[in-house]
Amino acid sequence: MKYLLMLGDGMADEPIETLGNKTPLEAAKTPVLDAYAKQSEIGMVATIPEGMNPGSDTANLSVMGYDPKQYYTGRSPLEALSIGIPMTMTDVSLRCNLVTVSDEEGIPYEERRMIDHSSDEISTEDAAVLLKAVADELQNDTWKFYVGTSYRHCVIWDHGSVVPLTPPHDILGKVIGRYLPIEKQLREMEEKSYEILSKHPLNLARKEKGLNPANSCWFWGAGTRPALSSFYDKYHKKGIMISAVDLLKGIAVGAGMDCAEVPGANGGLETNYEGKANAAMDALLNGGYDFAYIHLEAPDEMGHQGSPGRKVTSIERMDQRILKIVRERFRESGEDYRLLVLPDHPTPVRLRTHVSDPVPYLLYDSTAPQDHSWHYNEREAAAGGHLIARGCDLMGYLFSK
């Protein structure tokens, strides 16, 4: 038996008027998901423990079978694992987004608005140039800058503190002043980064092309070095992670799983969908792996952008360019398998940020196909009668056969 988990980050949503009062999952044309749903169990799962923030970090830890209340030490340290940063016990890791803040002339930094948490999904190559410009002026023995992927980067604070910080995607369109770090040095570095980046030639060129400039650093997700138990020891399954996002790779590294490198996988709408699908199937059918976790960031990014049409597109591409390949290759191989499909959390287009509501899941078993008329979406999954109250129990449920 092989096991595959397909996670559409932030895929769950609310009914949207412009989609005919349907959610993106309901509005999307998903013939493969529809076919699976008719032979599958569908239900709801609560991935965010009560009292915890609905971040992709806590949600994906939960989906991976690690109770966030026990294992969560902050988001950025998980990303640091992926980048390969050696953290000491006295280090604090912080996520460093390259963001777009408004660039009106003559106003102080704190009166600017958060325009884009991803700077138009800036490429890693461009981001590396900009982060180097910041590091050349701000890096010292206390603060070290590390390049991650796209707009997502890392700062290590020697003998730092886990201070409260606001995710930039939570304040899109808002004036940033009340959300700036209380810690003086962090606040000063964000302000100084704007002075460095707003006049950088690469950002001036981006503006000429109609792209959002990556004109400020924004720190958040502070935490200390994590200590996850071995995924193999926990479940006796050899697993591999397929993701473009450092957070997911970091969770996998911390759990002792392997990570597949997929050329062209970038965490955006134009990612290499087919490459992800084939990397997972190659690992399962030819690579000796028992379990593959495909993570697709695009639905979440489209939710943050407030774009219902693009969110629908991301789901349709997942269906036709990932799950269709998965289904065909499993059929050709004759291998028995269980498939789990779900989001980690909802990212409603209306809110442009995450919420803690339970999410719909689909569980298919090729050895015991069911017979239903339902589809995979929020409404029908909620009506399906199955509720998994603790997301960290879901992985054990997948492996129960």
C-alpha cells in the first residue's frame, strides 16, 4: 500500500458573490476530484488547536501528525531548517519577508500601508540581490541574513528574544505603524531596509515593468530551534515532501523526511504542477518511498491576493495537472494506494488571511472504493457526518490500513 497526501494550502473558503455564491472549491471544474469523491469518505477536520493562530506552520504540523501544542516553537525556525541554517539554543529565527509598502513621498515609514506581502511573488534570484543589499548594510555579529525562496527569507538573532510580531498578510491595505515591532532594533532595521530598497535599481526597474517593488523587509514568525520526533519512528513509513515552500521543507527536515527538488516549483500560480505530481509518483513507484506529501501553495497565495478567479484556477490546475497524473500513474502501476486531499486552513478571499475553521478532507482507498453522489467541497464535506476533532490524528487515520 502506498500513501499520498495532496494539500492545497488555504484552499477552503466562503461562498463568494462573484462566483454565484459558491466557494472556489465549488466553482472550480474538478472532474478528477469529483470522480474520487464519489468513491471516497469526505468530512471535516480541525487542523488548528484551540487558542493557536491559524498559520500554515501550526496547520501543517498538525496535518503531519505533530500536535502543535507540543512541537510548535515558531514558524521561522522550521524554515531555517530547510535553508540549512545551523541554529544554537540561544538563537532566535525570524521570517524576513520582502514586502511592498506604499511609497508616497514625504511621509514617515510608519504611515505607509502594507500593499503586498509577496512583492508580486518576486523571484528568488531578484530577492537574493535585494537581500544582499540589506545585509551589506545591516548584518553584524548579532543579526545574520539568509536567502530563502521567493519573498520568504530568514534572519537569525544571536541571543535574541521571541517577541510578538505581526504577519504581513494579516494587515494588507492597512497602515503599518501600529503593527511595527516593539523591539527597537527590529523596528529600526525595517525602516532602514525601506531606505535601502526603495531606491535600489532592481526595484526601480520592477516599477517600470508594472511590478510591485520589494521595498521593505518585514520580520515575523520568531521562534527557537525546534525538535520534532522522527516521522519514520512515529509511523514506520518512509516519507518524502514535495513543496516549493521552505516552511514545509523545514518540517520535513525536522521530521527526518526527504525533500524532492522540483525545477520550476516556486510557490506561485505558475508553478511546475506536473513536476510535483511526477516527483511524488516517481518516489512512490520507483524510489522506495511509502508516503508522499504534495504541498501546493498557489490557492493560499490567491486568497491573500483577494482573487477569487485565480484561486479557482489554482484548484483547477491542481485537479488537472497534479491529481490527473496521480490517478493515471497509479492505474497504470496497479499499486494499491490511499489518497488524502485537504487544505491546511481556509484563506477566505474576503479576508485575505487565514482563519481557524475546520477544513474539508477527502480520503480514497483503492482497495475499498465507496459509492456516493457527493462532491468534494466545504458544504458537502460538512454534511458528510465525519469530523476529526484533532488534526494531528489525521495522519494516523490515513495509515490505519
